[in-house]
Amino acid sequence: MPLGISFFTFRLISYIIDIKRKDILPCENFINFANYISFFPCILSGPIDRAIDFLPQLTKKREFNQSLIVEGCRQILWGIFKKMVIADSLATFLSLDVNHVTGSTLLFMAILYSVQIYTDFSGYSDMAIGVAKILGIKTTINFQYPYFSRSISEFWKRWHISLLSWFRYYLYFPLGGSYCSKLKTIRNTLIIFLVSGLWHGANWTFLIWGLFHAILFLPIIIRSKKRIKPSCNYNFIDSLKMLGVFILVTIGWIIFQSENLSEVQTYITKICSVEVFYRPSGLALAYTPMFFAAIMFIIEWFKKEDEFPLQKLYMKKSLRWTIYILLILVIVFYQGKPTDFIYFKF
């Protein structure tokens, strides 16, 4: 398949529709047009920028911006840490055969896959957005601490933001969105998630994964519950809701990562059997990335109001550089075996 075919296809469709809607004028500069379609940091796994947001940045004069470059370098460093130290290290543990491990091991694998796919994909997004900032381009935020969500609708406001935004603008809203009858709103939601599942691949597991998330939205639609804008204020009830959302999302990832429906059945059956009380095997491979993942989530929790944890470091220069050097040393000495980005195959 051509490199980045789905992402430059999304960008082309965005460009054509925005012109049709008269949101933008056709781009007369071929270099700017080509740069929008094939912007190299984002071409492999996003973020997916709309023409209306990206093209104006190319047409105006860009000047050297030291603060944006510094911010970009910090975001790249944080992305490399998530990808190389956590996601790549977890990949070794998650390569265990589903049919030859106990239910307890599969339970840990399911939880750690949730961590891996987040650190892998958001790590790429951080690097891509950081490189764009160095070049003077601001791209769409792709992740906003999704595992701190208190509802499934909030999760999808925080996970792969650019893809879901694209589906909303160019598919969900034209179908009527939520400004129609409940039946049509349910139809529109089903279409969005089924298309999202099929985008990942022509496999029943992706289709069922999309259907699973669409079903999770049904209570919100039926009860006409107002979708609250994500906030950073949490209480004890919010913490319980956050745990519940993580469990539901993790169940979805079991379906998502499985090769076929038979593997999904094996996975769920073992987790729901007495094997879940057995001692997990192979955990020694996951201790180090689990430790760094815990540190990452603690840091992200306290910095959740920022775009990424290293964005605003209001401290002495010596302390900032100590943080940078520590992260670099951790990356050098605790990196896992290099693996492809998970979303490269979609």
C-alpha cells in the first residue's frame, strides 16, 4: 500500500469538501497544497488536520519562534520516552501466545495492552506535533489524557481526537448528528463507529470493536444526557467512573487486538474462568515498563491541564535540564526492543 494512504486521503477529502462548502478558497500555490497533503511528520499516523486549519498557516509569513521550538523539543522528548521505554518494552510481554497462558496472565496482558496502545500512539503523536512546532506549524492535538475520562463520550473526546473530529465534520454532522430524532441519532452513531472500525481493517474484530463502542453510547443517547465538556476537577465518584471507563475500554481493546473472533472468545473465556486466580506468568518482562508507566500516569495526572506534561516547566534552568537529562538517560538505558508503531498498519 502507498505510504500513509489513509491519512493523505482524509486530507484530500477535507480539502475538497471545505472548498465545496466555501469554507476555504482553492489553494493556488502547488507547494503549499503538496505540503498540506503530505506533511511528513503526520503522514504516517496523523494527526489529521483539516485544510481550513492547516493551509492558512502555510500562506502567512512564518518567523523564527524560539519558544515554539523549545516546546516542540520537549514534546518530542516526552513522546520518545512513552514509545521507546514503555510501549516497546511492553511489546515483548504482550507477544505471549493467548492459547498457552493462564487467564490471570491474559488479564494483565489486557490491562498492559491498554497502556501500550496509548503510549505507542500518543508517543508518535507527540513526536509528530513536536516536529511540526519546530517547523513553525501548529497541528491538531490528538490525545488529551483519555484514561482520565469519566464517561465513554468523554473518552472519545480525548482519544485520537483528529480522526473522530474528521468523522464528525464530514460524516456525522451531514447525516444530521444529534439534532434529529433519537432513532436517527442512534443510526448516525452506529455508522460513525462502524466506519471507524472498518478504517482499521477489513476484519470482523474491528467491526465488533466499533459496534461495542457504539452500544456504549446508547444509554447516553436514549436518556438524552447532556455531554459535559471535559474538565480537570475530579472527586471520589469521578475516580470510580474513571475506573469503570478504563475497564470498558480495555474490554474493547481485547476485541481490537485479537486476530479473529475465536481468539476473542478464548481471551474472554479464560479471563472469566477460575484461571484468573492463578499466578500470572512472564510478568518479569513487564516489571520495568510497568514502573515507568506508573510514573508517567502520575506525572500526567498532575499536569493534565497542559497539552503534555513538559509543556510548562516553571522552574530553575538547572532543574529543567536535570529532568531532560534524566529522561534521556532512561531512554538510553531502559528502551525496549524497537517495534513498529501500532498504527502504521492501519
